[in-house]
Amino acid sequence: MIAAALRHPGVAARVAPVAGLAVLCLAFGWHISIGAKTIPLNMVAEALLAYDASVFDHVVIVDLRLPRAVLAVLVGAALAVAGALMQGVTRNPLAEPGILGLLIGASFAVVLFVGVFDLASPALIPLVAALGALAAAAAVWGIATAAPGGATPLTLVLSGAAITAFLGALVTMATLLDEQTFDELRVWLTGSLAGRRGDILVWTLPWLTMGLVVALGVARQVTALAMGDETAVGLGMQVGRLKGLVLLAVVALTASAVAIAGPMGFVGLVVPHAVRLFVGQDYRLVVPWSALAGAVYLLVVDIAARLVLAPIEISTGLVTALLGAPILVWLVRARL
């Protein structure tokens, strides 16, 4: 009876968001409970609902683990939505901020800003990351467009790989030339949520919120654009303006994620493809579900980063790469 009810569209439309939020809450609580000392979920709930500064576990939860869980949710949602938008607009199943060079562009700009010029203002880091991501995106698009056949999925991926390799080499050279200055950035460059302070949200949350709002606002038009520019024009859409808005959202989301946790590749590749298996190609569903699934995905990956080699913790970005690389290979074989 329950299965039959869930197959009814009206029931499914009401049950699915509730179930999704329940999974997010469960992953969020599990993430907070895991650490050097495992804290029971009932204690986690107690600390969040009735905080008592005299209880040591409450202090650990609220001051140390809660900010990390919140950042994982925001970074996962941002990268997943950015990847979904890029795949829809470019009609490229391999498009995502890491593969097309936006992550390394943002990271390179932050390294120059903080490490080379010694300007560590947290208020400016999201802006610097956004400019770096935008410059990298322009370079990738320019190289792909100049190639024979224009900006095809293959030329975009190859151009993104070239820009990523080039800027990655420059970042490595910078860290080797001045190891002491770049010591704090070294872990961040692998994509890590460890030790990130919650106050970084003061400067990144406006960018991230703007990106998500724009993404939700253009979701319907992206569905038409994913069918081709001619289809979108035939439906009366201003394709140039729409692509500009999508670029704004993608850059804002990518810059926010990089400013918070460094470059975490493949999140924007894995999550949207998984979401489409369940909700189809309608971006009015793909975008919000990518945000939800991306948040859950990064929470679970960050838990794995702490448990796989416990008590040693590995960077979350390394785990996303280990999980995403096989999926990339499969997509290349299946789609190109």
C-alpha cells in the first residue's frame, strides 16, 4: 500500500522533499557525532536545542563540530548546483567547476592574493576567488572556441585540463619557492574542511546566497537551454542574458566554495548525474535536489575522510577525487 501511494505523483511530490530533508538531518547529526570522541546523537540534539556551556560535549559540538558540518552543507550544495548549471548550459555531461578550470582559477587567485602579495583580508578572498574563476572560465572558453570545430564537449574538457595543469604547476612552484609562507595554504589547497572557522561565513554567505537564488531563478530557462539555443530562442528567451546570469551564479558558487574549503573536485560532476537518475531533466527539480544531494554527499564524504585512516584525518578533497575520478572515466567512455 505504501509503495502504491508513493508511485502516485501527488503523494511522491509531497513525500520526497520531506524524506530528503530527513536524510540531510540524519547525515548532519551523524557528521557532528563523529570525531576523536564519538558523541551520541541524543547528546548532539541536546546541545543544539538546549546548549549548556558547562557541559564539555556541548562546547565541542557547538564550537568545533557544528561549524564544520554547516560549511560541508554549504560547500556541497554550492558545487553541486554549479555543476548542474554548467552541464545544462553547455550541454556537456562532463562540465563541472573542477574539470573546466574554475576551481584552480579561483585557487590560483587566492594563492597570489594571500601568499604572494601577503593580503589576507577575509572580506576580499571571495571576490578574488570569483575573479580567478571568471578568468579561468574565459580562458577555457577562448581556447575551446579557437579549436577546430569550436567549443565542443571534448575541446572544453581538453582546454579545462590544459588550464588546470598550467595553473596547478604555477601554484606548486609558488609553494615550493616559499614553503613557510604557504604552509597554511598547503592543506587548504587539497580541499579541506578541517580547522575552518565559522566566521568565514560572514564574507562568503552573501556570495553563496546570491548564487543559489540566481540558480533557482533561472532553473526553468536552463531546461529549455539544455535542449539547444534554437529551442530557447524559439521560446522567447534571451539566450545571451540567460548565459550571463548562469555564469554569474556559477562563479559566485564556485568562489564561495573555494574561499571556504579550497578546491574540491568532482562534486559538481557526481551529484547532478545522480540526481537526474531520479528527477529527470527538468532543472526546476535538478537544481534544488542537487543542492540537497550535494550537501548530504559532502557530509558523508567528510565523515569518510575522518574514518578511513582514523585517527589520521585525510583531506576531504582527496576523497572527492578518489570517488569522482572513476565516474569521470565512465562518463568519458559512455558519452564521448
